[in-house]
Amino acid sequence: MRLFIVAAVSVAASLGLVAPSPAQQPIRIGASLSQTGTYAPFGATQLRGYQLCIKHTNEKGGVLGRKLELVVEDDQSQPATAARIYEKLITQDKVEAILGPYGSPVLEAVADVAEKHRMPMMAATGATSSIFKKGRKFVFMVLSPAETYFDGLIDMAAKRGLKTLAVVYEDTLFPGASARGTVDLAKKKGLHIVLAEVYPKGTTDFAPILTKVRAANPDVLAVPTYFDDAVTVSRKLKELNVNPRMFGASAGVDLPKFYEVLGRTAEFVYGSSQWEPELVTLRAGGLIPVARQYPGAREFVESYKREFPGVDLSYQSASGYGGCQILVEALKRAGSLAGEKLREAILKMDLHTVFGAFKVDQDGLQIAHKTLMFQWQDGKKVIVWPEELATGKPRFPTPPWSQRQ
């Protein structure tokens, strides 16, 4: 009788009369990512990281005996839209796991949705520490905290005897946290803060602020911001003949498009980055052997180039891939999709992904990954900090505009 039932079910399934068992259906993983709006350049790169990780996982047989399926919607860079998308993905589309959106403002809005449904969210991007210090239990940071983005710039400046710092930043979540961390470290390193200027999101005229910077004449200028503003500020520094000995900016400076748009104006600019493809060219050895710190990075870069020919590779793709890797590993260790079991598995992790080290504290705050600092030199990004991962030396000091070609 048992054999007959099995056979009958098998035949019925082959005729489409019986739905496949859950074990045969893919695990649907939902995400909201900015494909339009302010954060579109970053959301698109993060999505490619997710897609490649899902593909590679499926090529290895999936996880928990099931393949993975990625379900993504465009949040248009709007936090409220993203929150509605995650609610829909979980309650209507019945996704069984989720991955995070791009950026701190959007992550802040969607974190409570993950919390409400007790569904762990790997925040592949979103580095503002305050998001993780509100008693939330189901959101986990993959990046280094925003407060550390300019650690390399300040450390290099202090070692070279520089004494003064100006900080100019957008009045939003990530730039504000990054600015506060930069100022705190600068004070500890003995630098004097000569200017800390905040501007509203959407500002297009930076002449008044940078005129103040010129008057303050800082040794170092740090600008925690996003791509468009980083480009505009760089141009305006040249136009107003503002000459800090070191100038660094954050999100977007790492994109090849930054140099494509600015050309030689981008030379000598320092950028903070969480990961760079140049890491795979590093020689073995050093204080932190690259193969051990970023296992699979070379294969990831090669695979990315095959999968997305001619498309820029930035750290958001690697963090997306790494965040997905962590989720997959958590599923394996938990042996379950249950939120509490996944959370316990994540909190116990101490591992390295393509993106680098991952370990979080009880708040979900990343405590192992290290931010890099690079400098644009002859049209290429050269990692200049930390020294054990540097692919070259910083060109210091930045020459005045009048002495540049």
C-alpha cells in the first residue's frame, strides 16, 4: 500500500496535479535595493553581489537541501518605500529570509520591520552604529562602523605631523556618525578642529562652506558624504583654490566613475573603502595574509568580471556577496530557517568571507572588519592604509592646485 501511494504521488506530481514539497521549492530571500534615486549607483552594485552569491550557492547545491531564489524590489532610495516593501515581501510574498537594503537611512527605516517579524537581516551596507544600539535583536552589521571611515586619514595625518582638521558633512545619518567618529579620533591623536560644518541634504552650492574652509586653512579636510557631493566639493576646491595637505571623502569616491567624471582633479584625493579588488593583487604574507583575511576574493573578482563584463566592481558588491555568504552559513549552522536559531548562529560566528572578517557583539555591531584608505594616483586607486594591506605609499603632501599639471 505504501509503495502504491508513493508511486501515485510521484505520477501525480509529474502531471502537475500535486504541488512540489517545501523541500523541493527554493528558499525565497527578499530584499529592497535602490535602483533609482540618490542611492541607485550603490544599490545596483550591492544587488550584483547578492545575485552572484545566490548563483554560486545554487551551483554548490543550495542550502538545507533547497536552492535559493532572490526576490528584489526597487525602493527608489526612499526609506518609507523600503519599509513597505519589506512588509509586503514578508507578509504577502512569503519570503523565508531577507537581506538588507543599501545605506543607513533606508536600513534605519526597515530594521523595525525585521524586528517585528523576528527575521534576521544581514545589513550588507548601513554602517551607522546608532541603528544597532536601540535594543534591536535581528539586524547585523557587515561593514565597519561609520565612525571608523576616516581612521586611516587621521592616523596618516598624525604620523606626518599635521595639526589641524576641518570636517564638512551632510546632515543625514551616516555622514553625521562618520563626522563624529572622525572628530573624536582626531582629538585623541592631537589634531585641533578648526571647522566642523554641516549642510542640508540636497545642497548644490558649496562655495559658502568651502570659503570658510579656505579661511580656516586646515592641514586636513574630511568630507563624509555621497558620490554627487564628493564630486561637487572636489571641483569647488579647485575653483576656490583651497589647498589642504590631505583631502579625503567617503561613499562614492571609490567608484571608478569618480575619476571618470573628475579626471586629474581626482588625483591625490583619499577615499575610505571597506574593500577593494586591488586586494587580490597583494603578495602573500604581511601581518594579515590576504588569502586568510579575504578567502575566495580572487575567485570572486574573476567570477564577477565574467558575470558582469565591463561593469565596475566596488566594495558594495563585495559586501553584498559577503552578507549573503553569512546568511547562507547561518542557515547551515542553524539547520533551520527559524529566526531565533539563525540569530543565535550569527551571534556565535567568527569567520572570514570574500569581504573580510565578520564578528558582531550582542547588539549586532561589527567588531572585526577594518576600513581601508586609498588614494587616487595616476588614475588608479592605491591602498595606502593600513600598512599591512597597502599596495603603495601615499603621495604626500597634496601639492597646491597651482603646482599641478
